Amino acid sequence: MSYDAAMAPDGSSETPPRRIILVEDEDFTRQAVSDSLAGAGLDVRAVTSVAEAISSLEEFEPHAVITDLDLGPGPSGVDLLQRISADFPWIGLVVLTAHRSVELAVGSSDQLPADAVMLVKSALDSMDDIPAAIEQAITQVGVHRPDTSGVADEIIISSVQAEILHLMAEGLSNAGIASRRGTSLRAAEAAVQRTMQALGIAPSPEYNSRVLAVRRWQSGHVTVR
């Protein structure tokens, strides 16, 4: 595979635009990011699933793949990046996610490839940060992970609490969480209570604590340590 410069009609050397596969299952975000990248001069192919991304790899020959982590039912963005890292190691890898950890995004402790550049949506200064991250991933100038030190309103939870939070976000009751995790109902209730405490959510007759928990999960200020 070669990304050599092409020849312009006047015979001068012209560098072709970077080819980017964008994987995002949420319509509004996919369109907004795709339009922004195209406006930055990138050649973007936007898809909604891991299967579509994989089927495009050899034919489209992307310089980089940018993906969300949570892509709904089926393989996650983590699965996709691990596959690309193993089979297409020359492709730059970028994560664009609402969460600061894999555990929060997909409920898994699987690791991202070491050279993946990670962007947290709530921490972006502007959409211009995305093309810069893509170029960083392609040129492999250092590896970026979101710096959570000193982040305003940062909430730190454990990996178990992240799993509980992810299950609550799926809409599971305490009984459902107990069944999914293979524990007793009492153990699930205790785990949910500890997760609420870690998130700083106290019982209140005025609010649905689970809705508040999921909103904090979506805020981008929760970190797993």
C-alpha cells in the first residue's frame, strides 16, 4: 500500500486528502463529525457499524479510522480497533467517545491498542481537535490519553462500579443486575448503593437516582481507577 503524492493536472505534485473511516451509530453525531472533517479537507467515509468499517478497509484504504466505543448491540469500537491494530497496523486509530474509559463506554475491561489516540467529546475545545488527533494517530507522534487530573467535577469510580453503572444505563433493575452478574439480589442492591455513593447521588423523593446516575455517566466527567 502506498500513500505517495498524486500528480495534479498541471503536472505538479499534489498530496491527496487523507482518507478517513468514521464509525458512529448516532445519526446527528455522525453527520456533524463527517461534515467537519470534510470541511477540513479530509476524504470521509461514514459508517454505522464494525462490520461496515471492516468491509471498507481494503477497498477504501483509509489512513485512519475514527470510532466511538459504544456502537450498540454487537461488536464495539474496542473490538474494531483491536482488529485493525492486528491486521492493518499502518492505519491510524482515533477514539471519539463520551466516556473516559472503556469500562464506562462498553462495560468491558478490554484495552485499547497502545497507539490509539483518545478524544473525550466533552473535553474538546472545538471540532478542529479531531483532524489534529487524526494526524497525530497517522504520524504516531506520541500517544494521547485524556488527562483527567484537575478536571472540574471529576468523579472517580472503581471498575466494579463502572460495570454496575453500565448495567443501569441498559435499564436493568437490581434483580436484572444480579442475574447478569451472577450474584444475589442483596449483593446487587449493595453494589448499586455503593455506586450511587461514589457518584455523589443521595436518595431523594424529588429525583430518579438512576436517571441522575446515567446522566453523570454520559457527562464525560466519570473516570475509572
